[in-house]
Amino acid sequence: MRVSGSEQVQKWLMGLPPETKRRVRAALKTLEASGRNLDIKALRRELEGFYRLRIGDYRIVYQFGNESNYMFGLCRLARGDL
């Protein structure tokens, strides 16, 4: 499996602090390999078919493609920001 993201998502990732960037990249590599031992949750209602990967305060929302995982977006949310 391959994880990919838009140019905007890639630029956002490059702008993260070094430690956060390392954690996000490590989680994405784990997602590519197996997805085991990650905090993944299937989303419901209007986002049904999408999944959320939690990495600290950051959330990666993605959906599966035919042969790849396609990263839909990245955001940083603290509890209660919604």
C-alpha cells in the first residue's frame, strides 16, 4: 500500500516542527506497512468511508483507494475545538 497526499498537505507536513514531523512520518510509514498499533477510527455519518488516524493533537483523515491509501487532509485539533 502507498500513502499519498496533495501538494498542499505535503507543504504542511514540511512546515511541522522536527519532532512532530518525525512522529507523523513514522505513523504514515506504519500505515503503509500494516496499520497495526495505530489509533485509527472509522468515521461516521457524512464522513462514512473515511478513517481518522490520531497522532497526538494531529488528525489525518484518509480513505482507501483501489490500490492506495489516499490522504484526504491533515489538521491539528485540540479536544473541544469542534
